[in-house]
Amino acid sequence: MGAEVHDDAAALTQLGQWWADHGFDDPTSEFCILFDGSGPDEDEEERAEAVRLIDQLGLERVEPRDRGAGGEIWVRYDDRLRAEIDRWA
């Protein structure tokens, strides 16, 4: 999983990297979706770290809008997360 992330810039970078590796935007572009295609038993450590980083940054997690693999993490975009994801797009 890597070193524990403490600073907000590093937390955003890590979320951006996960998005680039296996994430996408919802059709409305209101939400960042991480761990696309992962089931709830896959990528458990990374998903737990993502939740921790999302909480650290004060981002809002929401319930998935569509039926996915069950392991997706949906996060409402704010300006910081949008800027970071734009760097990885």
C-alpha cells in the first residue's frame, strides 16, 4: 500500500493516482468514483486508505448511484479534488 499519507497535498495526489488507475467520473461529473470494477473483497487495504484520506480531507462520500461491483467509492467533487483529478486525466 505504501507509506501513510499525512499531508493534504499528498492525500489528494494519492486519490488522483487511484482515480487514474481504476476510477472515473459519474455521468453528471458531480462525483469521482474510485475502484471501478472492484468487488467489496478486492483492494481492501487501498479502499480503507482511500476512505481515511477522504475523511482527512473532509470530502463527502456518497452511496453509489448505480449498481456497480460493490467496491466502488463515490466522492462528491470539491475544487481541490477536481483540480487534482484534472491533472491525472
